[in-house]
Amino acid sequence: MCTSPILMPPRKAKTFKLDEDLVNALEQLADNAHESMGAYVERVLWRYCQGVGAIPPDKEPPKDPRGGKREGAGRKPKSDGAE
């Protein structure tokens, strides 16, 4: 049986410094949407860019073949050291 590899859309890593309240709000919104924060921010920015004409309105956003927020994915919560 021959299987074709799933081709990931090209991704570019960027680092941003954001206000703590904004980050907290984005984390909450992403959690409410059952998405990772990265996926949520990408979706929101994609729609914004389509709305202002920077991305054609008929262009579909890239699909993430991993299937959404995964159990155990991401950073582990910081411990306060009190045990």
C-alpha cells in the first residue's frame, strides 16, 4: 500500500512582544474556541487581512493536518515550587 505524505503549508516563525492583558485575552478566546493560541491568532489575522483586501477573499486559509488542540500539547504549566 502506497501512502502519500501530507504536505504541510509553508510556515514562518515570528516572535512578538504583546501586552500581557492581550495575551491573556487571546489565550481565553482560543480556549473557548477549542484551538491553540497560534491557530486562533492565525485564523483571526487571516480573516482581518481578507477584510482589508491584503489576502483575496476567495483564498482559503491553510489547513492544519494535526486536527486541532491536542491533549498534552504545548508548554507545561509553570509550577510555583511549593510542594
